[in-house]
Amino acid sequence: MININKIIFLLVLLVTISFGATSSNRIWGKGYTFLKFLETHNIPASVYWDLYQEDKELTAEIYAGVRYYTLIDKNNVLLQALIPINDETQIHIVRDNETYKVDFIPVKYFSSTNSIAISIQKSPYQDIVELTGDVNLANEFVNTYKNTINFNRNVIKNDKLALIYHCKYRLGRIFGTPDIKASLVETNGMPNFLFAYSDGKYYDQNGNGISRSLLQTPVSNARISSRFSLNRMHPILKVKRPHYGVDYAAPYGTNVKAAANGKVLFTGAKSGYGKVIEISHENGLKTLYAHLSKINVKTGQKVKTGQVIGKVGSSGLSTGPHLHFGLYRNNKPINPLSNINSQRSVLAKEQKKEFVKLAKQYEEQLKIAIIGNLSSQSPSYFVSH
């Protein structure tokens, strides 16, 4: 399918060139903004300011390193642009006569289910990157086993790991963050299975929930005014728009605290989000704190969980004082509330039956991956399941 996708892209490219237009793709640079993109292509800033408030905020979700696409005519006029803001949604800019229209549309991609198996030589992370070239996959694997396995202490050379995962492709390239469906890693020859369930959480082969790293609530005693959603109905446009975070309504000047230990990635203004702080955490996690009235930290500074980093405000496009709190794994927005909840996941009786059946299917696939990729016999621990 990758080859078909490439052929289609090349055909489109040939057609556009024949009409005097050039298609190209570039990497979104660090610190580059949507407004700067418009300025670069001589598009009036009013195109941005005329957007609804929620849509202005979404333009702030464009992250450095994403690949975007443009179509430019022979007079250097932008005809179209596609700028992803995450794995599922992209900004579509199109020239219509003498004006431009902006919309948010689904990302077109195809996905495939892949499997790998590795005899560990350096570390699980390094070996996955060397085999697949996919840093996001390596981060996802490490994060899946966070708080359950210390890879530095418990994994030894020639221990095996195997993965079943969904990977997305866009125009012939790996796109976005892979979804790990099943994984196995040996620790001194002993198996450690994890399986994803339909609730988005991971369980061992017996259906026991895996405890994940937890975040602290960034604002104390605050009311949640808007929750995380991938498909929230726009109140005016009556179309679905994502909301990539949780909004906490709190009085102006309320302390905002770091949700976890980390390092400050960015401080400053960011499109519709106003004054913003971004903090990187281990295993590909990042938190975002927006609409602040005051920033108390600097870029590059290390912070600890619970440290006051700023104050609640209504900067940017905000109808009142509140904190917009976002959480990302490998630049993919995820629900912050799922990572603040301290309760261990427990499956109901019928869910557990369904899960055990699914886990057995995944175990068989992991066994096949090890035998096929490592040219080895089935490890003895598969026999008992």
C-alpha cells in the first residue's frame, strides 16, 4: 500500500506541475507560528483573526517537527496547504478567488498492523530505534512499562522483546504515534506481557490493570469547566472540533503548579493560548499550561512536582480567567484526567472474559513474531497459556 500511496502522490504532483503549480513538503520549525506562516505566504492576518475562538486555539497546537504540505503557483502564490496538528486533524488552507478559507479536516492516512521481535543487545529503546528508525515507537514501548520494569537493572543481554502495533502512513511516510496493542519483554528470561484493551489502558495476561505514572492537578480546588474531547460539538458552527486539554475555572492570580518533575521547554505567547508554559517530562510526555497572567519560570529551568510556575489568567483568546491544561505523549494529545486519576483499572466480569480471549490471540501473535523474526523456538513460557 505504501507504493500505491507514493504513485498517487506522484501523479498528483505531475498534474499540479503541468498547471504551473509546485507541491512541496517541509518541517515545521521550532518557534514557527501559524501567523508567521500566513505572513511568509503573504496571506492577510485577518484570515487568522476571523477564525472562531476555538479554531484560533487549535492553530496553537501545531508542533515543531511536523511535516506539512503546500501547493504554490508559478507566481509564488499559495494555493493550498495542509498542516497537521495531531494524528487525526489537520488545518486546510485553500485560496478561493482572491481570499483564503481555513478549515479543520481529518488527516488522510492508512494504517497497518506490524510486528517486531528483538534479542536485546544494547537496551530496549536503542534496539527498537535501530531496527525500525521510529523514536515514537521506542518511547511508547518504554512508557508502556513505566513503573513496572527498570530496564537498566532487570533486562540483560539476549532477553527478548516483541511488539504488535498499529502504524500510520501518510504519503508514503510513517506518520504520528504508533499504537502498541500487545508487548512482551523478558527480564532475565522471565516474560512480562502487556495488552491494550478497548478502554485505552494496559493490562497483564490475567486482566490486572497496570499502574501508570500519575500527575498532580495543576490548580487546587478548581472547577472543571471543559473536558478533553477529540470530537466536541462546536457551539456555533455545529461541527465537531477537538478540545485538547482540560479547562480549570479559577480566580485570576491563582497559583498554577507543575504537574510533574520536568524541564521547561517553552515560555511566552502562543497564538490563541496567550501566555504559555510547556514542560517536558520523561518518556515523551509534555504538559502545557495556557491563558496565564504571569509566568514564574524560564526556558531550560528544571521544575519539581507541585512547584508554582505561574498564575491563572485570561491571556490570549479567553472569555474569563481559567487554566487550559494539556498533556501530550510524543506530541499526541491525551486526556490529562486519565493520568491524574489514582485508581488502578479493574475490568468487570464480562469485560474480563472478553479481554482474556483477546489476550490469548495477542500472545499467539507475539509467539509467531519471536519464532519468525528471531529464527528461534517458542519460549517455554508460552506453553502454559
